[in-house]
Amino acid sequence: MTRPAPKTFHVKSFGCQMNAYDGARMAELLEGQGMAAASGEAADLVVLNTCHIREKAAEKVYSDIGRLKRADGSRPMIAVAGCVAQAEGAEIPRRAPAVDIVVGPQAYHNLPALVAEASQGRRALDTDMPVESKFAHLPRRRAQGASAFLTVQEGCDKFCTYCVVPYTRGAEVSRPWRQIIEEARALADAGAREITLLGQNVNAWEGEDEAGRAQGLDGLIRAIDRIPGIARIRYMTSHPNDMRDGLIAAHAEVASLMPFLHLPVQAGSDRILKAMNRSHTAEGYLRLIERVRAARPDIAISGDFIVGFPGETEADFAQTLALVEQVGHAQAFSFKYSPRPGTPAATMADQVPTAVMDERLQRLQALLSSQALAFNRASEGLVMPVLIERDGKKPGQRLGKSPWLQSVLVDNDVPHGTILDVAIISGGPNSLQGVAAAQKAA
Ligand code: SAH
Ligand code: SF4
Ligand code: F3S
């Protein structure tokens, strides 16, 4: 059965920042086809840009599909994109026949063709990982707001034993230097003041500059630093083993590189790190943090943790808590281990009971929250530059980010994109509050 070609779309992204980036690029692509953004199931086409990292995230897509029904019983054209699309492919429409399109994270530049196929009443599927990059087929970046994501590296060759990413995103690929610099310039032209360079292992980025010299992520950061309009640079997510000297030095030397490092360690027990195939030790991680802090003493450290990996004993877990105590995190994400189909850890002996995981997660999160609160409290009384990104809830309020990635609520109505000196009045568990420093002095 043919159906009218969709005129409006809605993209909903789950999971990591790289999915958020892909979602933005899909929206730009569909807009380039003359389609207009709309909200929710009222849109003619809904793209669910999914995440496969833990079971809960992956299962969520099926309940979301069920909810995409309108009052009159009709439903939008439904596309499943992202990592669930890559991992489950044709299985998705078998389980959820309402799905019209399945498109993987390396194939979404073909979305317009897939939409045309679905309009002809055919189910359309594309989970190829073409050698030729999708980036060459995407339109120029448009206005994004004050802070923008830019994917520079994709995929992962690390094969941590719990993780689906090497399967859903494929092998590590670095985008070429020139393409990245052009995209950064386009973002700056569109009003971005801050760029966050993204990759599953962003610090593994490597390439050649215009002169043919070999460069790492630090070289790329130094080049983006020179683009007029760009005042702040960030990058995530990094792997400890790819944290090279040049990048550490950049934290001391490049003023626009923000003092924040998301460097997941996952666990504090060497036995568990080995079973995870992390190929670093707890001690090695701590030494690395010391070197980073020597280069940039005020750097805020963030991380990811998994509790209840198969075989994790109370003694192993105690070592995770001990590592957290030693690092002192400004913020962190922590998760219960979730067995993922096809990964080595899913079939390991000694899976940890849920109740034990729950209890460990609670203890870890209590510690991490107390560290985050202490970090935010230590900001009270300081004056810091805040990049204003959006409106606050109340009129005359703005929300922005500190150099250390804290959310800051300011009583001021300066335009978005302003970097405002803010005097911090109070620090809470998740954010800071302040007033313009000039205002306070007056
Ligand atoms: N490439 C990044 C992170 C990718 S996924 C890195 O290596 O740091 C983001 C986080 O999800 C991981 O750091 C890990 O903490 C968590 N994660 C990944 N697989 C998981 C699983 N099977 N169960 C629970 N948490 C998981
Ligand atoms: Fe997953 Fe490990 Fe690769 Fe990170 S480094 S994406 S956790 S396999
Ligand atoms: Fe999820 Fe895929 Fe990102 S599995 S965390 S959306 S790379």
C-alpha cells in the first residue's frame, strides 16, 4: 500500500552524545529534503534513534513503538535508527510490525531513499557499514545553539567483554582532518561558541593535517582553537590507554580546552578490570590522573562505573570504592552490569544477583553524589565564566555551563552564547546558582 510522502518529522534520540549528534544530522538531512520538524506522534515520520548499551535501553524501543498511535488510530511512519537497529536489524519489524524503516548508525545518510521506499509501501532496511563515509553525503551544519557536538571518531576496537559498541558501531575510524575543520568552521559560522569533539574513543583520533603531518587529538584541538568564534573546546569519551602525552600537555597549554576530563575506569579491582578486558590497572589509572592533574591542577574528573560484573566479590567492589575515594570525582555515571547478547561476559560464570548489584550501586552512588556535592559547594564564592546556553524556568533567568561542566543558573537575561562572569552564590547536588559578577559588585 502506498502512502503520502511524509512532510513533517520528529527525531527522538536516546543513549550517548554520539546518538544526539546523529539525531541532529538526521534532522538536518530531512530538513534539506523540505520536511519540517514537528513534535511526537503528530509528525508524519518519527525516527527513534535508539541505544543498545543496556537491556533496559534496548527494550524501551518496543514500548515506545507501541505508544506511537494517534487518537484516530492512525500512526506515523516509524523508523528505528541507532544501535538497536544495527544490533537487531530485521528482527525489529518481526517483533514490531508497525516499523517501516530500520537504519543503522553508519547508513542514515540513506534515510531519504528509505523514506521513499516506505512511501511505496515496502519495508526498508539498511544496516550496512559502507567504506565510503556517510559524512560525505550529509548537508552542511546549521544553527545549533551556543554549544555543539562534532563527531570526529567512531567505533571501537577495544572489545571490553561487557560491551556491545564494537558490534553496533564497528571498527575505530577517524574522520579526516579537513572534514572536521570545515565542520567546526560551519558550526562557528552558525553561532557555536563551544564545540565538544565526540568519539567512542575520541582520544584515539589520528590523522594528517593540511601539511601532511601526523596528528593526534591534541593537534586537532589546537587547530580548532584557532577558529574565530570558538571559545571553548571539550572532548569525550576517552579511554585511559589512549591518553597520550600531547593531549595531557594540551590541557596545560590551550586556554580554550576546558578543565574537564571524562575518563571511565569502570572498576577498581585489577582482577575485574582484567576480566573486563580493559587492559589497564587501577594503579595505572590513578597514575594517569596524577599526570593530568599535574598539567592542569583544577581539572574536574568524571567517569563511568559498572557494579556487579560477573565474579565481582565484596572485596573487589571495596576496591572500586577505594579508587573513587582516591580520585575525587566532580561527577560520574554508574550502572548495574547488564548482560548483552553476543558479548563474552554474558556467558561468564558467577553472574552477580540483582539484589547484590542494587545494594552496591546504592553505596557507590552515595559516595559519588557526596563527591559531586562537595565539588559544587567548593564553587561557592568563586567568580567563573559561564557560557549561556538557554533560558531558565523563570523569566530573566539563564542556564549555562561552567568551565568544569557544572550547570549554572543565573539571574540575568543576557543573550544565549554570551560568556558571562558569574559570582556563585550556592552549589547544590546537580547545579550552581549565581548572579552576574558585575551586578554583584555594583
Ligand atoms: N567508549 C566509552 C563508553 C561507552 S558506553 C568508554 O569506554 O568509556 C558508556 C558506559 O556504559 C560505559 O563506560 C560503561 O560504564 C557502561 N556500559 C557499557 N556496557 C555495559 C553493560 N553491558 N552493562 C552496564 N553498563 C555498561
Ligand atoms: Fe565499549 Fe570498552 Fe569500547 Fe568503551 S572501550 S565502547 S566500554 S568496548
Ligand atoms: Fe548506546 Fe550506541 Fe551510544 S549503544 S551508548 S547509542 S554507541
